[in-house]
Amino acid sequence: MYNTNKYILTNGKDKKMSKELAEILFPEITLTPQDLEKKYPRRNLPEGARVTRFAPSPTGFLHIGGLFAAMISKVWAEKSGGVFYLRIEDTDKKREIENGVKIIIDGLSDFGITFSEGMTGNDTEVGDYGPYLQSKREEIYKTYAKDLVAKGLAYPCFMTEEELEEIRIKQEELKLTPGIYGEFAKCRDLSIDAVKERLNKNLPYVIRLKSGGNIENRIVLDDLIKGEISMPENNLDIVLLKSDGIPTYHFAHAVDDHLMGTTDVIRGDEWISSYPIHYELFKVLGFTMPRYAHISPIMKQDNGGKRKLSKRKDPEAAVSYYHEMGYPKEAVIEYLMTLANSNFEDWRAQNPTADINEFPFELSKMSPSGALFDLVKLTDISKNYISKLNCETLYNMLTSWAKEYDKEFLSLLEKDPQYAKRILNIEREIEKPRKDIAKLSDVKDYISYFYDEIWDGKLDFPENINKEDIINILNTYKDIFNENDDKETWFERIRQMCPPLGFAAMPKEYKKNPGLYKGHVGDVSTVIRVAATGRRNTPDLYEILMILGKEKVTKRLLDAINKL
RNA sequence: GGCCCAUUGGUCAAGUGGUUAAGACACCGCCCUUUCACGGCGGUAACGGGGGUUCGAAUCCCCCAUGGGUCACCA
């Protein structure tokens, strides 16, 4: 078991010295940890309610893995009647970008991930446990740092970058574990006068933890996803406060998640290896530890191997990609849920319309290893989702997407909304709707032949029918097409024109005696289809022709004949 | 290199000592059919390797291999 007692100073003189050191280092800090505990009391939540958070850095890039973690954290908290909040970890000024907070909030809300507490904009927030922007919590971190120094559990370290570098090289040569510990912790036992002297020279310094760990001892992390993980204790004098007075992630994590009452820390598994540090920090600060759930990264197939989805190499690593391509947010979330809990798909099949919060999500059912992101599977889920939309909903979804990403298409859609909706409603709102559309950005091309403005007019006639026959079919059909026909009589007309042109009215007839015919009614339909739409494959031709109308159909048939 | 994690079909994965080793996506075939989809039916395809333990191992143990993560005044 971990023992912090060995560091509680017993010698009265040392005790006094530490207190003095704390005052010298942090004269402006008058608060004590007790004050903060009072200011941020434990949350008053029902038994079993979980508090989770999403705590990204405002780097201007929202990774799909971030969305994944946020979604899981949200579901995990909300299904327990708890709280899900947003904290921004902006302690690295170098990586920060302008408007970074807003980008995160908007990027998540595009997929329905919203917060009940925390940051609400670049400079705005809601909740009783703020500030939720770490850069505004300096006083809080320093209060705990001062307390640690006063207790002899932390100390100022004046080592320069060069010194650090030298040590690293030496450690590498001697094959020692890199880091500041033992004999390498040169400032650990600096006398108070030595500190004062350096302070007077205005030398920069950091505050380091005076680690009491021993790598011979082992600690166990009981991870909610990965199970028990045993690791050596931390023995590194890690940096708590950087020379600019801003905390490192580790220190901020302990202080913030304690004060903000996080019960379950859900984060990427790249953090597992720093768990020993967090463990020591919580002990030394006297905090109770939260539960941890470390999720595996989402990977990508890459020449036979797996690798993490890369911000630089893979456009699909960015959450914005899915928004731009027009994958419905529900589809993306559904897909991510199937990755998180594979029984989600079965549940969804049984409960097609249930709210996602009703799904009995379990962290323990998450895979301990990283899953490959499968765009094909997402496509399938998205196609199914879109196929079930009514045309009104699809139209609205499409126009709001186009408003952002395709103004030309938007004006077409808005020019005649009724026309657009008729198009979108082809083989929709029926029991077995078509599943052609995977994402909103597919639609423009999918329906392009309805709009002369964007239709390329290329006619892809089949090779097995000669030019003369095509012209005959088109000529015959332009006279018999009647836009008032119902579907049966419409097709009956096409059947009837077949025999005179040498085509079988019934495909089965043709199959029985292929030698007697040039083709069958399917071939004739195809010729009409190509003349009207340019394509050999389309949704129901009857509906298409009716929407196009007599005038346009006739014109297209004539144009086609002229082009031949 | 040290520490840590993982490994069931192409992919996501069920499985916790005895199963014909589920299901979904993808793929292939057939049926339906005016094209394409949809739908229906069927099919190909998996326990990384080697040792144990056991009557019996995908399941437990050990070793190896492979893949991944991490070793900052970044998160």
C-alpha cells in the first residue's frame, strides 16, 4: 500500500522551513485547500449518479476519437441521472488557437453532443464548479501547490533545459529510466537560502512533486474497460507547475476532477501509463480517486496493418469531415455506438425508434483493443437511416446542409421546393424504401438529371442495341407517353410498342426464344431511361418521367435522337 | 530499450471449461424484377504460434510472435 506518511515532516525545524518556503514562493496566495473545499462542496446527487466530463485542448481540431469519448461520457453520465460537463484544458499556450473553444462546442453539437455544465462559448460558462477554463484557475492550482510545498511534498526546481537535456543523455547512455528522480533531482533538497538566492537572480523555476514512490512497489488500476492493470509506483519528481505558473495536465487533472466532483474519468488509453502519477497526486493531495475508463483509439487499416487515425494523413479523422460530407448526425452516433457496445445493433433492431439513452450502455462491454473505423459500415447505417426519413425531413436536412456547403445546389432546391420534394420522395415513405443515399453530398449527383442546370446530358446507351433501333424506340415513345397515365397503363403502353419494333413484351418470352427478338421490354425501357436521364440505372422510371413532365420528356427524347 | 495493453472470418464482434464457434457489414450465388436498388433464400470465410493444466480449452497457466500505447516545463 502506498504510504505518504513517510513524507509528512516530523522534524519541527523542517516543517517550519517548508512553510517559509511556501510563503516565499507563493506570497500572493492566501487561500487554503480548506477554503476551496468549502467553496466547491461535494455535489448533491442521487445515489449512483455519475459525473463525467469531456476535457479537450482547444487546438482547433476535433478528432473522431474525441467525439467517441464525448458520446460515451455523455451516455454514461446521463443514463445514471448524473452530470456531463465540458472543461477546457488550455494549459499549453503554444498549441492553442483562437476560437478553439467554440470550434469544439459547435463540432460536438453538430452531432448532438451537448453539455449541462461547463463552457458554453469562448468566454462563457454555466455551472457552480467553474471556472471551467483551466487558464482561469491559476489561483486554485497555486493554492494546492503552495500547500504541497508547505507540507514538504513539492519543491521549486531551477534546472535549466540544458541541464535536463544532459541528464537525459546520461541516462540514455547508462540505460537508466529517464526522468527526474533520486540523484537526478538536484533541487530536491535545496536549502532555503539557496532558493532565495536563485529567486533573487530571477531564475526561472518549476514546482516539482517530491515523489515518495518506489518502482519496486506495484499499484493496481481497476479500469472500467480494461480490467485490472498492475503497474509500478511513480517515482518521478514530475512538474506540477510550469515556469509560467500554469499547471501540467497531471496536476490540473487531479485538482479539477476532484473539485468538480468527477466520478468517472473517461479518456483515451494513451493516459494509462501516466496513471501512477495521477495515483500519487491524488494520494498526496488527499483526494479520493475517481473511477477510470480508458478507451482504445479508433484505428484505420493501413497496408495490412492498423494505425491510429491520423490528423495529418486521414481527412476522416476530423469530425468536421462527416459534417461536410453530410452524414446525418444520428447515423454517425449510431455507428459510434455500435463500435462502443456491439450489442447496440441488436438492441436497435428491436427498438427502432427508441431514444439512444434507453440503451443499456455498459462500459464493461467496450472492447479493450482498438477498433478499425469502417466507413463501409457507416455508409450502411447512414443509408438505412436516410431511407427511413420522410421527404419533408430529408428536404430540410438537405437544404440546411447545402446552405453551408453547396450554394448552387441550394438555390436549385429552393427555386421550386415542391419539385425538389417530389424528386426526393421517389420510392420513399413506403414500406421498403430505396437505400441509395449515404450522405447529403451524394444527393446532387444522384438527382442531377432533374435539373438541366447541373445535368451533364451524357447518354449512356447500351451497346447491345443498335442506333437505328434506339431511334425507333424513342420516336415511337415520344408520341405515346402520357403524363396522366397511372403506373399500370403507363407500362402497358411500353409493352405494346415492343412487338412492332422487334422486342419481346415479356422478358420470359425473350428468354425462351432469344433468337426471335432483338431484346425485350427491359431493353426498351432502358433506352427510354437513358434518353430521359442519361443513365442505365435509376429509381422507378415511371415516377421520374411523371416528375419531369410531358414537355421535358419529349424534349429529352428528341434531343437524344438528334444526338445519335 | 523499460513499463503497460491487445490478438476469434476482410471489418465490428458474441463467447467466461463440453456450441454444428452466433449475429451485423462487406463479398459471392439464386429468387423476385422493365434497369438499379429493396426484399427473400443460400454460400465462402475465424479462435496468431508453441508448450502445459484437464476426460475435455477460443475460454485457465507459461513462453514466443505480431500489433499498439507511453516514457516532456504537450495534452
